[in-house]
Amino acid sequence: MSASQSAVRSRAEAVKVSRTFDWLILFTLFFVVLGGYHIHYMLTGGDWDFWTDWKDRRLWVTVAPIVSITFPAAVQACLWWRYRLPFGAVVCILGLLLGEWINRYMNFWGWTYFPVNFCFPSNLMPGAIVLDVVLMLTNSMTITAVIGGMAYGLLFYPGNWPIMAPLHVPVEYNGMMMTLADLQGYHYVRTGTPEYIRMVEKGTLRTFGKDVAPVSAFFSAFVSILIYFLWHFFGKWFAGTGFVQSS
Amino acid sequence: MKLIKDKVAKLSFVALLVTVTAAMFYAPTASAHGEKSQAAFMRMRTIHWFDLNWSKDTVAVNDTMTISGKFHVFAGWPETVDKPEISFLNIGIPGPVFIRQGSWIGGQLVPRSVTLELGETYEFKVLLKARRPGDWHVHTMMNVKGGGPIIGPGKWVTVTGTMGSFTNPVTTLLGDTINLETYNLSNTYFWHAFWYGLGLVWVGYWARKPIFVPRHIAMEAGKADSLITAGDRKVALGFAVGTIAIVAFGMSSTNAAYPVTTPLQAGLLRGMKPIELPARTVNVKVEDATYRVPGRAMQMTLTITNNGDSAVRLGEFNTAGVRFLDPKVHTDETGYPDDLLAEEGLSVSDNSPIAPGTSRTVQVTASDAAWEVYRLADLIYDPDSRFAGLLFFFDEAGNRQMVMVDAPLIPTFI
């Protein structure tokens, strides 16, 4: 068989090879994204995603969407503009969450005994689904960045509230008021994460009284738009073939 | 050539097997917390822990123990470490093998960070509840913002029982008693599984048809529009609307189920109450201090002036948690960790009582393997080669007086 001859001999065989190729690529993509995105999110989101006593209504809401919209934007750029596949963001979040859960369960709980209800990851799926759908329906990077990016930031807090609210129930503890999440942070000793390192409601925004979560979410949504643009371009550049020598 | 390659491959395989087998038979537990690796000056010139007491050596799961004692915040705090203006009383254990049920400085609960004053001495207590069985090295610890964790002395404590029986009941302000160990776990699993499942369905919808090759060919052929059908659009719209509806429903139903929630609490506690020590009547001037490397001994020339009304003798030198005692004056009866206790490690050239109103210059030697074991001798390699510690004098009635010393240290190598 010469190099110019086809490797398959029938249409059925071609379909079979194509499907095998699909699963190989999807499997590889999933785990490459899992590894890269997980490291990225651990380094940039870090403690905000690790501990319930860091998941506050201001900085967690602000930081998590901004640093997590990166890979979804880039992978979307590759899968949409090359294959018209609208699951770039969701496949990223599936990879990230699988990695996060393995890490939290095997390391945080299995190795260092932190209870899972203290160190579970944030839920990023609602924003990812909407991000994919907006790109698919509009076929526009700009509209996806503005509408999808904004939705990604805005859906983060309400998407996590059903999981977090029970931990914000107050307790009286030796004469001080805390939330259950605060108490988890105090009870389950972390030698390298002292109380002062917690980034809880630092900064201004005091004029909004107690309703700071929506303000933080809008700010996060706005920055997510900008970050989406940036990483979408990264993705486009990375998915290009300009640097491959033409045959 | 092939024979050599085969042999190398075979030997490599045998070596790998031997390594794996050896690791299976001997894999010791890493039990220390790097306390010996922390720069000696950090341990000698920042927080001085003393009068420490670990209430139990063995404790069953769900039972409690306390670590109590005092710490002195060194007035000559090194310039290379941030001042303890924002500090946190912590505990040095390998993960939450205990839970911290309470911690107090000067009787004040300190779940928050605190401000400590240089030169002051504070009383502290930490209440721990055993959670995971094993032998654990339990250290005192103070985290200082800009300085890092400053670890104090540690003692081995054995926890018996099973972790499965551990409970952590907490009563909320709404009157519900929950087990914080497992609280909210099924809710967390449910929501994560639900959203993960929905994500899988979304990817599965697209992956049910050929994904990469035919779509790429169609894209290259300019037939991109044919790849998304009207049905696809309807399904996608359903996903988006459904997602937003589920998020809205989840938010509103959660607010109905938990009408009272409060934001996370954080803050800084100022005004920690120090111990009011009696007026000091013993003054000490360090004339010189040397560390003799081969002998693992520190020698100080001290001029001691007794301005009190009772004769005093030097009984103890405490630095970085290592206690050097003169057994003729003072012995330990608290069960202090053996590796940190040099029961006969302090010798004084003339340790007869120093009468009131008199001064005496003496040679004091603190010698013990602990200098090397705890890597305190590394002080001579620090950028600011000074030592510091607490001297404890005892009068005829057994009353104790604490004096802080701080001076340059000259190493001798012969």
C-alpha cells in the first residue's frame, strides 16, 4: 500500500475509524483539559474553591468565575470554529469537576482527613451550559462574550447557593456568632491556613449594605466578558495550524 | 548488542521490583512538622513558649484534651520577620486529627486573629477533641502574618478508637443540632451529581453523532451551517432555559428552606490581656556568649544583680522550647517532652544563692545534644546571629522570676 492510498476500504470501515478517532480525541481532550484546567484553577482560584469558610458573598463570587471562564473560552474557540461543536465549555467543566472531586476526595479527605462537606469544589456547570448554548445559537464570539460571559458570572452564586446556604446558618459559639462554615474552618485545623489569610469581604462595597452578592456577581460578570475575549483568542491561536509545515 | 539491551531491561525490571517490594515492607510515616527546619532565630527570638502542659498522653476518639501554658512575645523581635500585629493562635498537628473546640488567650476566645504586643507575656489554652486514631505530634503554634507559622514545642499524643465513631454535634441559633462532620453532605453530592449529569447529557447529545472528522470535512467544504439543525437549536434553547429555571428554582427553594443565614465572619481581635508579672528584681547583663560547635554547648558570661529581698539561684535556661535545667535548683515534674528537656543541661560556675543587693559574674553553660538535634546550632549561619531565651531564677521560697536575655553569639570551632 502506498502512502497515497486510503487506509480504509469501505464506507462502513471509514465510519468505524472515524468514530474510533472521535472517542480517542474526546478522551484525550478531556484528560488534557482536566490536567491543565485543574492546575490553572488550583493556582488562581485556590483557597476560594478549597474551603467553605472562604466562599463568601464578595470575593469568592468575584474571583471564581473570572479565573474559571478561561479554559472554557479557549476550548470553545477550538471546537466551535473548527468543528461547530458547542460543548467546549461544558467539557472543560466536566473535566475540571472530575479532577476537583478526585482531589478533594482522595487528598483532602482520604489523605488529610478534611471532611468533604468542608472542602467540596464550586459548581460551575450552569454558567458553562449557558455559555455553550449562547455560542451555538448566535455563532458570534462577541455576543457569546457579552451575553454568555455575563451569564457565566451571574449564574455562579445562585448556582452554588443551594449547596452553600445550609453552611451559612448562624451558631453561637462560646459567646461569639459564627456561621457553620466559619466553625468548620475553626474546628478542622489547617496549620498553613491561619484565620488572617482568609480573604473574606475585604475591600469596600459598604454602601450596598448587606446586598453585596449581586454587585459582586455583576462585577465578576463584567470582568468575565473581558477574560472571555482574551482566552477565546488564545484558543483560536492555539487551534490554528499555521505553525504546521504544509505538505 | 541485543544481549546487552535484554540484560539491561531485565536488570531494570528486577531493580524496579526490588524497589517496590522494599517500599511495601518499609514505608515509615512522616510524623514531624518541619519544626527542626525552621530557622533557629525564628524559634529563639519570636515567641517563647513555657509552662506548657499537655493534659493527656492518650486520648480516645471523641474525648478532649487541652494544651495550656504561657508564651512571651520577645521584645527584640527580629527585623526580618513582621511584627505580630496580626497573629493567630494555631495548633501544629498533621491535619485535623483533632478538632479545635476552643482556643483562648488571656481568657478570651480567639477564633479570630489577634494583635500581640512585643515584650508581653500571655496565658493560653487550646481545647482539642480527638478525631483520628494514631500517634500524633501535637505542637503549639503561632501564625504571624508576614512571618509565617512559628512552631512551638510538640509532644506525642496517642489517639485511640475509630474515626467512624467521631461526631461533632453543633446546635445552631435556630435550635437545630447537627453533626458538623457529615452535615450538608448529601445535599452537596446531590447538586453536584445533578449538574454533572446534565453536563454529560449535553456532551452526550453532540457525541451521539460523528464528531471530529466529518464535521471538520464539512467545515473545510464551507458547509458549516449544515452541521447545526433546527432540532439542535431547540434542544440547546431547552437546555439554556432549563438551566436558568433550575438555578432560579434552586435559589428560591433554598431561601425558603434556610430563611436565616449570615455572612462569613472574620476580624481582628485587639487588646489581648497579658499576664501582669510581678516587678522584676533580678537584672542580667550578658557580657558575652559563644557557641562551641564541637561540644554542642552554649556558654554565656552573665552578670546577675539581685535587687530583691530574697537570695536567688539560676535554675533554667529556655530557648526555642528546649529547657536546660540545673537539677540542684529545679527539676521538671510536668512530663515535658524528653527530647526537649536537658535535665542536667545547665551548669553555672557558681550557683550558690545570690544574696539580695549583690551582683555576681558567672559562666553559664547550656549543653545538650538538642542543640544539634533541633538544629539550634544553625543559628550561627543566620543573617542576624543573635540568641535569645528565658532565664528562670528561683528564690529561697521557691518563687520563680523570669528574665529575658538577648545578645550576639560568637561561634567557636575548636
